[in-house]
Amino acid sequence: MKEKILGIDVCYDTYDELASKLMLDINEQRKSFIVAINPEKIMKAQEDRELKLLLNKATYQIPDGIGVILASKLQNGRIRERVTGIDMMLKLCKEAAKNDKRIFLYGAKPGVVEEAKAKLEEMFPNILIVGTLNGYEKDEQVIERTINDSGAEIIFVALGSPAQEKWIINHKDKLKPFVYQGVGGSFDVISGRLNRAPAVFQKFGLEWLYRLFKEPTRFKRQLALPVFLIKVLRK
Ligand code: UDP
């Protein structure tokens, strides 16, 4: 159920299909790793072999970003809808609450992660968030012990990219949770500290435009998109 875009695997499963597969992974005690794929990461991976291997090692690469959809269209692929990191996380929270699966939140600044937990508990009354740890705790032993002692089955890792992906690959064998998702700045958004783009921007896949207004310095990062699409076309 995957398609290659410039050498990077991307899944074409929907939110529902992914959520069922992830619940099954937990029930069958299999480790799985979700990574959000966007043009910026695909472009970076063209020059960084290690990053390319890392992205392809994930169990589920989700098409986060309109650029990935456009690329799939250009190469007559099958990816038609975005699966964003934050919406996948929320979907997983909803399913976890329904199926009594325990969740851990790791990452973001001290304070933010606790606020994100409180917000998720408001959104999903039955959710089981069994532990949190901010992303500035650097004592490996504390990190491992806190996560393993919590009994969590799902862990969301919000350390930014590619730090969170590297962290997941390097730690998942020593840790007890089954499902690992790298979620970037999602805890900042869920806690309410960072505004998500208004719904109309989300609907048309224009979050990038909204972010450009809010943080004009991201312009350079976003230049990667047209370059990326040209590269896909050439191929
Ligand atoms: N962060 C962290 N520990 C660090 C560095 C960053 O927990 O050592 C957090 C930071 O507080 C923020 C997130 O990682 O919540 C990075 O978010 P960003 O939107 O930059 O993610 P990206 O766009 O790289 O996916």
C-alpha cells in the first residue's frame, strides 16, 4: 500500500485504514513507527542518505502536505488525500480512547506537554494519557524509565524533525510502547500556544500560505516546494 516519490515510500491508506492497522499492531504486540512526509523532507533526503534510509524504515509514511498529493498526481500515483501528522495523532487518540489503549506524550517545552494532555482529556473524555515528559529532559535513563514505567502502548514524540525520527529509530527497541509517531509542533498547537491555520486554509491545503504570513522567515524552507515538483516532473 505504498508509492515511491523520489525514492521515499509514502502510504496511500486513509485515516480509518491506518487507525485499524495501528490498533492491530498494538493487539498483536508489533512495533510500528509513523512518520509524516512532506516535500521538505523528501528534498532533504535526496542529499542525506541516512535520512532517506530512516524515512523508508518507518512502518507508515503519511502524506502530510499538499505537495505530496501534487507529486503523486504528476506521476499518476494513487495518493489523493492528505493525512496530516496532527490529524493522524487526533484520530489515534480517539481510537485509543475507544479501545482503552494507553498514551504517552514526549516532547515540547516544559508546561506545554502538560497543557496538551489537559486539552486532549477535554476533547476525548475516556482517553488514557498515562505519562508526559518535556522534550528538554536529556537524561536518557530518566527518559527510558519514565516511558517504560508508564505502561503506555502509544507514544507521540514532539521533538521536531529529523530529531524525533532519529530518536524513535534509536530507542524503540528498548522501549515498551508499540506505536511511535513523530508529531513535530503538534503539542504546541493542541495546547493552544500556537494557532493552527484557520479551517478554510486547511480545507484547501493552504496551511503553508498561512504559515508564510505568520512566519515570513519560513520563505526559504518553502522554496523547496516548486523545486520538488519540478524534480518529480523530470523523473
Ligand atoms: N523540541 C523539543 N526538544 C528539543 C527541541 C525542540 O521538545 O530539544 C520541541 C519544540 O519545543 C517544539 C517541537 O519540538 O514543540 C518542534 O516543532 P516544529 O514545529 O519546529 O517541528 P518541525 O516543523 O521540525 O516538524
